[in-house]
Amino acid sequence: MAVTQPTLGGSALPWPQQDGGYRVRYEYRGGASVMANGAVNYDLVASGMKRVVSLTWINLSATDRDTVQTRLTSLGTSSATLVTPENASITVTLDENMTLPDWNSVGVPDGSGGQNLRYSGSVTLREV
């Protein structure tokens, strides 16, 4: 399968890390209640499954980190089309907590005796 560079809202995102940087989970949306007789009653928003996509980036430059942050911040309370590395187009929103990446940084040698910061973080997006 050919791998596609991910985009969000038509703008390219940096490549996620190779191992585990792109994950997809399927879920049903709704709730379940246990009735007095022990039966379980399901109340689903839709009969089909929805995808939850997680993207993780490791050691991004400040420019790439800012690109990710800008794309995700533009979601706000709206939705956008995510094109996944599998070339699937999914309309997504931020997760239910509206969580943006918590960026961790590490210094890496810059080749001239100094250090450059590299950033790592992840985000979870939910299919609408």
C-alpha cells in the first residue's frame, strides 16, 4: 500500500513518527444501559462505527511543530478533512476534551557546538 503524507483541511502535516505514529481505533457512539431484568439496552447515534485517529510526532523542528499547532488550532469547534497516511479522507474534530498536543522538547546538537530544540507530541482526532 502506498503511504500518503497526511493533510488536515487541505494543508500538509509533517509525517508522523514511523513506528506507532499513526493509529486508528474504531468505536460506536452512544451509550448502554443495564435494565432491571439484566438486559443491556444500546442507544447508538449511528449504526456504523466511527474512527478515532491518533497522530504522534517525534523530534519535529520548531517550524514543523508550529505547522501542526496552526492546523489543529484552526479546528477549534469546527471540523476539517483529514487525509490519513492510508489515503482515507475523514471529516474529523478534536477529541471530546478538545486537547491540543502537549509538546515535549529535547536539545539536539546543531553541528557547531550548540543545541537546537526538537519537539514531540501527539493528538487524537474523532471522525464526525
